[in-house]
Amino acid sequence: MRLDERGKQCPLPVIEAKKALEQAEPGSVVEVVVDNEIAVQNLKKLADHKGLASASEKVSDREFLVKITAAGKAAKKETTEAAAEGISCQADSREKGMVVVLASDQMGQGDEVLGKLLMKGFVYALTQQDKLPETVLLFNGGARLSCKDSDSLNDLKELEAQGTEILTCGTCLNHYGLSEQLAVGSVTNMYEIVGRMTQARKLVRP
């Protein structure tokens, strides 16, 4: 299987390679073509994390080839034995007590365009995790993410469809004139936001 991931923003090459490896026959090779060294490093980290063999080569200045070998019979056997012992290898769709806080429509500080691109990538990558958050809280500039025309709207809807609760600050929606634009989840208040954050077992803030 060969994937052409040139021109695609992080984390798409890694996520699509992960999906391809999950569908590949044991022992087969998934080839991923990318256009930068960072993507190569991320793909090799994916392989290392899964305990898979990988190799890479530079084809040209803007073309790199990464080869990852899908899990072999030994890995399949371990999965089968674990299932036979009653150990589930499938993660629950949500991790109880994990709360993701989105306080801005940008990730990090610096360039605004880059910050918005990174936040879009973060929310998308969130939908691809083995364990999804129990709750996503959106306030201040983050309230824009759950409204109409948001680049992250479909990803937030995907999280909601898989059981994640999406809560957006009502005061923030009013402040930005977005009260009628909320398109996913429900409106919340500061009392509930503080309660969810203080009771969270794991708090994630990009």
C-alpha cells in the first residue's frame, strides 16, 4: 500500500498511515511519501511506538519515502492470547475524567495564521486518539470553535457523536455576538466550567 501525503499538514500523514497500518495484512509494507523531514520523523516515531520496523530514504529535496512493516504473526498472536485471557486491546471511546480546555481559537503564541492552523490540527488529532476526552470546554476565543463556519466544527461534531460532551461558555458567546451561532454541544456557565476543571482527573490545555 502506498500513500502520497505530500502537501498535507501535520498530523494528517501520521493519522492516515496509522489507519493504513491497521488495515494492512500482517507483514505487508505501507509506503508513505512525504515532502519534509519532520513528517519522516513523525512517521518513524509512529512505527517505534507500535513496535514496527521502519526505514526511510530521501528521494529528492522535496520527496521522502518512509516504509513501515505492518504487525506480523507474533503481534497478532499476542492480541489473540490477550483477548482469550479477557484482556481488551480496544480502548474505551472516552477516558472518564479527561477534560480538554480550549480557551482560544489559536494554539500557542506568535503568528496568528499558524496558531489557527495548529489549533485546527489539534482538534482533528483529538478525534483520532484511542481515548477521547469525556468533556471539551470552550471559553473566551475558544468559543468560536464550536460556532458556524468554524474550521473545527466537523471535528467537534465527530467527538460529540462518539460521546464527548461539548460545552461552550454562554458569557463568551454573548461577548463575541455568537449566541445564535452555536452549532455543536450546549451552552454552559462559569460555575460548571470551574466544577468540571477542578474535578477532572486529567486536564489537557493545548
